[in-house]
Amino acid sequence: MDLLYDVAIIGGGPAGSTAATLLAKAARRVIVLEREKFPRFHIGESLLPFSTQAFDRLGVREKLDRTFLPKFGAEIVAACGTKGVKFYFKDGFRTRRDRAYQVTRSEFDKLLLEHSRDNGAEVREETEVKKIAFEEDRIKIDIETSDGARSIIESRYLLDCSGRQTTLGNFFKLKNRRDAHPHGARTRSLVLDDPTYADAHEHWRGHGHGDIPRDEASRRGGTGKVHRRATDGSRANDTGRARLASLFRRRLFLPQRKTFRRSLAARGRRRRIHRSGFQ
């Protein structure tokens, strides 16, 4: 505990490594505490041109150019595959960049973390924060490594870049927990048309969905409605969601289904003509 860091950063993802690099370049003593060992799997591979400004500031553009595939635009295709639209970044409104990167997220995160280490930040992987204590002029952080060794580090400032883990939010109970699924059982009416429907919801136990008793489904013979009233709201939110979903289906899915049916019909006609030609 003889070394007092200027900033301690929880999380070595893009946010944590970016902050660490910029602070280290500003001659600050920085330590990054990352729970996992990089590279590790993560979702989020497609980057946008606006992010290249941050890469220039970090001084990491050359490493990205050598490692990842440049991306100049994208194409959005309808589900039926008959229609699509292409757009290019160079045609964007007031754009300053004509390209971005398509990355392997695990390698991308490792590259940024190693870049922060190269710029002078101290990085400790496989290190978990166990306790945080705020004092008058410093912050004490109790950490534990993968081999079980525990120690305490001190810093003047603390950045929580742990993402969805929200380390500070969990420690100090700052998170406002809500239903993990927007269409969960907090406010809804479920129709059980199949006795196995209750089994399906038993599978989702602990994933933010309400639990539907099996005996309720069997008592009703697999049909009927099971009402689950909200504890902190009305059914108005569900009604609004249902209307929005209905509008979404009418605007997007139904036209695609019609196009898909037409393409199937055309394919059938071609097959009949093709077969008749060989008879």
C-alpha cells in the first residue's frame, strides 16, 4: 500500500483501456483491474466510422490497420432475400471518415488493453474487486487474484468501467432492478394453449420471467388465461407494447411475408414449367 495511484480503473474493456491510455499519456499513475484473462469472448464486432477519431487520439490506428478488416459500408437485406439496400460511409451526413473496422472482439479488446500497458498503465488481469471503501482523501480497494492472494490498493480516483457488471452499483446497491425481459410476467396475461407451455416457462425460471405453476396449467387442461398482476404498475405498458408490436409486424413482417409467398409461387410455377418440358 506504499504506492498511491492517481486513478484505479475497474474493467479492462474498451472503456477501461481507453481511459487508462489517455490518463497514462497525461503522466498519471493508473492501474487497471480486470477480472478475466484476455483475450476472452465478447459480442460487438462491427465498428462505425465515428470511433476512428478516438483511435487516432489513442494512437492505435496503425495497429488496427495491420490487424483488422476495413469496412466501407453495409448492406441490409430483407428476410425473404428479394430486396436489399446498400449504403456507404462516405455518403454519410457530414462524415469525416469513409471506413471503419470489422473486428474480432476478443482480439480487439486485447489490443486496446495491451496498448494501454505499452503507454505506461499498470494492468492486472484475473484480478477481482472484492470490497471498496471511500475515505476522505483516497479510495481503498480490496482485490483478489486468481490464485486467491488478496491485497489492498489505494487511489485518489476510481473509474467503474465494468460495463453491465456495474461493480459500484452492486456494492452500494445503486441499481434499480427491473424485469430482465420487457415482456416478462410482471404485467401481462398469458394464454396457455398447450400444457407444455408451463414447462417452457419453468425453463426460463431465474431469467426475469414470472413462474407459472404447473398445477395451474394442468388444472385448466392446458387452455385458458393466467393473469399475473404487476406489483409496481398497471397493464398500460403492456397494452402499449402490444400495439407497437402489432404496428411493427404490419409495417415490416407482413409485407415481407407477402413477398416471400409470391417468390414461392413463382418458384413453383418455374418448377412446373421445367417438369413439363421434360415430359
